[in-house]
Amino acid sequence: MSRILKRHQKLAKAFSLIELSIVILIIGILVAGVTQSSRLVKRIRLLTAQNITNSSPVPTIKDLALWYETTLEKSFNDAEEQDLGELTMWYDNNPQATYKLNAFPPLTNNRPKFIENGINGLPSVRLAGVDDYLRVDQVGISGPQLTYFIVARRIAWVQDSSIINGTGPSGNDWNATESFTGFYEGGGGGMIPGRNSGLLCLAMLGSHPGNGNSFIADSVFNGSTNIAYINGTGYTPANSTGNFNITQIHIGPRIAGGNPYIYYNADIAEIIFYSRALNTEERKAVEQYLSRKWAIKIAS
């Protein structure tokens, strides 16, 4: 009788160990499933964004000057596409050009970071607001017209900073005729679109979307006026005359005498430039593409 009892006790212990192992295995499978599910969702989101990009109207609109975005495999070096990886190049994806206007950090300490889970859960370029920035050389945009689009999310406000700037031979982003200052942020809480950071273009935009809020900013210079838009809403036109002579573009800093001195603090997801004024239909087509891709609501 005692032998039978001991045998049952051993079997009970064995079953307990088996049951415990099964429970551990199930938990492991569930954890792995959640992890794999998260990766799958992320992968699907990225593939969707890539499909939206590849079918976008951007390259079908003439006079595309440059196009930076963050979801295509050809946008960055493969080894740098990891969270918080330092970027040495942001490649121009303009299919209309044989000479690509790639953006690069001039020095090692200027390198921005690759953010895996950025705007809309997609990759973004992070500018830390200290000394991170990218420069584009030999731009060659001239004439009285220009249109550009920016998708960004400000991290912190830096007074007198600007998202993007274009300079000419003078090396100053405030030169009255040749340059532009893209969405200058002064002390009033709004954003000034840009020619000469306010001397030629005084139209103050509405309140800034605020820290942590993604937005689409675009600016259209038609040769006599500049009209700026935030999330599809246009603001009062400002005078803008004279010819641009843009030889360099800087993503992140203000520029004086060719040197950066104030840095923007934000995640940047997409930048598009055209060397002419887009018409309303064209502008809205690009805005709708950006809205769909980055999940940013725009005015109809």
C-alpha cells in the first residue's frame, strides 16, 4: 500500500513539472506572438507607406528639384537605418534629376539621428536642437518662383530658429533677394514663412501646432507674393519679389556668413522642393499624399 502511495506521489510531482513546463511554454509562445505581432504591424505600416510613396503624385509634377523622405530603403545607408543611428546622408529621391541633391552633415558632431518610431510610427530624422543639421550643396534654384513642403514634429521651441533655409553667394539666410528662411519661429508663438525671415515676407501664420504635434507646412512663391499653408490652411499672402539664387539648403539651422548659429529641434519626415509655383490642384495633390502617408489631418 505504501509503495502504491509513493508511486502516486512521484507521478503527481512528474505531472506538476510537466504542467509547469507547458505553462512556461505557452507563456513563451504568447510573448513571442505579441512581439512578432508588433513587428508585423510595424512592417505592414512601413510597406503601406512605401506603396503610398511609390504611387504619389510628387514625381509626376514637373520641376521637382529635390525630394527627401524616410520610408524608402534608398533614402539612407542600410547600416544607419537603426533606432538612434547616426546619419551620414539623406538621399535625394528625385527621379526627374540625374544629379542628386543629397543632404549631409558637414561634420561628425552635426549628424542627426535615425528614429525608427517617428511620425505616424514611421522613421524620421531627429534634429536635437544643439548642433545637428544637414546641408545640400550646388542646389542651383534660381528665378522668382519656388514651392516647398515639409512634414515635421517640433520637440521643443527654440526662439529665432527655422526648419529649413536656403542661401546664395552671400551665405546669409536673411539676404533680401537671393535666400529664404523656411518657417522662422520668433517670439510670438507663430511661424513666419519665408523670404528674408520677415523683411520681405511679413505674414505671420496662425498659432504653431505645438510641441509633439505633427504638421505639414508648405510655402508657394509665385513671383509677386508668398502664400504659406499649415495642414492645408492658407494664410494672408505677403509680398515676395526678386529672383532667388539658392546655392545651398540647410535643414535645421539659421545661417549667417555661411555658418550655422541657431538650431531647430524636431523630427523631420519629408521635404519636397519644386523650382516653380505649384497651382492649387498640384499643391492639394501633394498635401493629400502627405496627409495620407503621415496620418496628418488637413483642411479640405
